Amino acid sequence: MESVFINISNHPSSGWQPEQLEAAKKIGVVYDLSFPEISPEWDTSEVKILVEEYFKKVRGIIPLPDEKSAIHIMGESVFTFLLVSKLIEYGYNVIASTTERLTLYRGNTKVSVFKFVRFRSYN
């Protein structure tokens, strides 16, 4: 089976910096799953429903965990925690992206630019 990199974030891989995209491709074929819209009004039980939906989506792409594939998850903290925990429980390799914040000043405006550094395992 070919190794796979699943991106679950608000940032499709098509917009990533070249270094991040290349690092993902070294892991496997890149699939984007957009991060779900999660209302701040929802309670945890509603978030858990989405976690189950996304767990099924991941299993549809990577039916069984393998040593080479990875799931990249970045987003709303409760959803991320619950999905990461479930995926790890089932043996999946789950990762986050790490960045360096570069702060630029343009007149009175502060602009933060994030430079990809590496992927880090949640496991």
C-alpha cells in the first residue's frame, strides 16, 4: 500500500510553503480534508459527532494504520484533541506542523508571518 499524508486543517496543501509541501510528500500522497466548521455554541457531544465523521473519513483513506502514513491535524482545540486521541488509540500516526513566527512592522501595522519548520508527532 502506498503511504498517505492526510491534511485536516483550514489550510489546503495547495497554499502551503514549498518546504511544507515537500515534507508532506516525503511522507506520502497528500489528501486534503477541510477542517469542519465548529460553532462556539456547541457542547462537547456535538463536537464528538464530527469527530466520528472525520474518523470514518480517515479510515476511508487509510483503512488500517501503517508505519509510513500520517494524519496532520491543526485547528479548533477540542475537536483536535478528541480526534487525535481517537486516532492514536487505533494506532495511527498523527502529526502537527510547527512554525517560526516572524514579526514584521509596516508603519503602525504589525504583520506576523509563519515559516514552516517541521512536522511533530502527537504520539
